[in-house]
Amino acid sequence: MNFYPHLVRNVFYPLSLWRRGEGAERAYLREFESSQFISPEEIRAVQWRRLRCLLDHAYKQCPYYHDLFERQGLSPGDFTGLEDLRWLPPLEKSTIQEQRERLVARNWPRHDLIRNQTGGSTGAPVSFYLSTDRKCSRAAATLRHNRWAGWQVGDRVAVLWGAPQDRPSNSWRGRLRAALLREPMWLDTGNISERGLAAFRVTLLRHRPRIIQAYARAAVLFARYLRSRSLTPHRPHALVTSAEVLEAEDRRLLEDVFGCPVFNRYGCREVSVIASECPAHTGMHIMAEGLYLEIETPNGPAVPGEMGTIFVTDLLNHAMPLIRYRIGDLGAWAKGSCPCGRGLPRLERVAGRVTDFLVGVDGRLVSGVFLATYVVANRPSLGQVQIHQQRAGVVTYRIKPGRDFQPASDLDYLRSATRQHLGAEAGVESEIVEELPAEPSGKFLFSRSTVTPEFLVGAK
Ligand SMILES: [Zn+2]
């Protein structure tokens, strides 16, 4: 029997939290582990208790919310239940960009404001703050949702994920920490080649991770590659997909190729994990103790099965409250209750975003989410961006400029940053537009490519 995961779980992990002053993570994890099985009514009572407290705090401490309540002729005492939240207008990304400092609580210690930034694949990127306490509750929520897929702290994990800044640092301390805590092995989705995929397959077979976590499109690409070459991959205990939409046919392909269940997940940088699948796979359970979700149609709140606009309220980030935040996705509630017995409400589906891979000059593939996160999001003045590709090595950006857009320097940045990833010879064109049209499906289009990766030409 292998005791190492137990050692990580029970010794190294708690020690590491203690060293970083993030012991609250374990307390939140205990709470979330037990509250997932309370009744839907009890969960709503928890949400209402937290929402009432948040509204009161936001009104008193955040200049933006104080003015908003006043303009609407409301005070926190007027709200008598979760449904009343609809009285407040939604919080738009553009409002966060323009009024970020007025959303921050005046009584919050400046040293406890952790800055973070969205990826930019659902509209213009925004930066925001969260507290250390919220960082802990977010981490605990992620751990709880990981456990639904049979993924425990200390398990070996492989990641098809393009997040250089999320990687363990390369210093000796970073490497030691990664080894002790079993931080994951990575496949860089910012530069995928046939050789890279072949090497990744060998790495997986050698290290045999229990869990593979992936951008959904990256996992599908890897599966198509394996199938086209009739290669047998390592079969993990579970595959956890997120960041991109997972269609039913993608799921079938992944389950078939990797021989394990797929646990899909929906989340974003602003509020971390929003919802994920339990072993019953009947939709995604919401992280409802920390988030209150609304789905709105033009005729009011959506009924189960009906697609509408998702608004999220973060019940636990008091440093910079996000109340009725328009996240940029459409979704639908699931019907009925889940056989797993969890009382957490469920999403049936999320329309999400289109984030096709883009093909570089030399045939390399760059994930759409990767470009959104590491190129577009680094330059908020670009505003909202779509990428179109019809030829390998050439992309066209359609840009709905942000407030501080500077054509010469912003387009210069876009060209050079894109060439860093797609290749020095890549053609980078741009068009300035007034509006970026919505997709008929309700999906948000970030990148679309009609180019087939070279190594999949002729493959099914
Ligand atoms: Zn369930």
C-alpha cells in the first residue's frame, strides 16, 4: 500500500497551510463537507444569512453600493429574502473596470487585498480583489468538488492547462514544495505539437497520475490524437474538465479513449469553482454555500431547463463584494433532485464560450483560452476581442476597443504577443468594430478556427 498520499494529506498539506497563514481553508473544508448534504431549504437559509450580512456590509462600506442603494431608494433592511436581490441592477464588467476602487470595502485592510484578473474569453478582462479568507474558502470549495471526482489532496495529478503563472516555481524551494505536495505535471496548452502530445502520453504512462485535469478542448484534442494514431493512453481514475464547454459527443470520446468517467466543472477567476458534477453526473452542483446564482430570462427568473443569463453573487468576498455580477455565460437549471442526496442546486448546462485552438506557422496549436488569458487579458485597453482564423499561421483580431485604447501601441502589443505564441512569422491582422455579434446559440465567441491541425488531417 502506498502511504505517501496519506503523508501529504495529513502532514505536508496542513503544515503548508499553517506556514502560509491559511488555516481557515481546513475549517471551510469541514463546513462544506458537511453542508453539502443538508436540505435545499437549509442551504437557502445559509445563503440568506450570508447575503443579508453582505448587503449590509456593502451598503455601509463600499461607496459604489452605497450610491446604488440610494439611487434605487433601497436600504439593506428592505430585503426580506433571496428573491428580493432582483431589485438591484446587475453588476457589469465595465463597471468593475471603471469603479474598481469604489467597490472595495473602506474598512478592509489594504494588505489583505489580493489582486486577481479574469481570463478575457468572455468579454473584456477585469481585475478585482479578494481577501485571504476568501482565498481559503475558494481553495476549500475546489477541494470539496475535487473529492466528488475521487481526487484527494496528495493524489498524483496531470494537467492539460496553460497557466504558466500557476506553475510551481522553478527555485529549489518551489521544486521541493512541488515534490513534497505532489504538485501536478503539466502539458503546456500554449504550444501543443504532435511531438509534445506523444511525450505527454509517455510521461502519463510513466507516472500514472490518478487524476487528469484539463481544459475541455485540450483533452478532446489529446483524445483525437491518441485515437488517430491508435495509441493506448494511461487510464486515470477520473478526468476533470473545465474552462471550456464540453459537448455530449466530446464526453463520449473522452470516456471511450481514457476509459474513465468525466467530471465536468464550471468556474471562473472572479468566483472560482461555480459548479461541478458529482458521481451521479446529472448536471453540476453549485458551490451554493459561497455563491448565490440567478438565471434570468427576458420574462423573469428562468424555470428549470430554460436558458437564461447567469448572475452570480459572491457571498464570501467582503473585501470587494460582487453582487449580481453578469458573468457573461448563459445557463439552465436542472430539474428535480439528484440521486446522490446532495441538497446543492444544480445547473443542467452552461452555454459558455467558443474557444477553438489556433494553428501556428509551424503547425503548433495554441489553446484559445490560453491566448485569452495570457495575451488579451494582459491588455485591458484592448477591450473585447474575438479571434478568427481561416489559414494556419494567420489570425484576425476583431476588437471592440476599451476606454483607454491606443491604436498604435495596443495593436503593436497584440502583434508581438501573438507572435510569441503562434510563431515569429505569424500574420496578425486586426479590425476595429463597434459591436461583436452574439452567436445564435447564445455562446460567447472568443476564438474560431476552421483550420484542421496537421496531425489530425484525415483522422476522424
Ligand atoms: Zn449529485
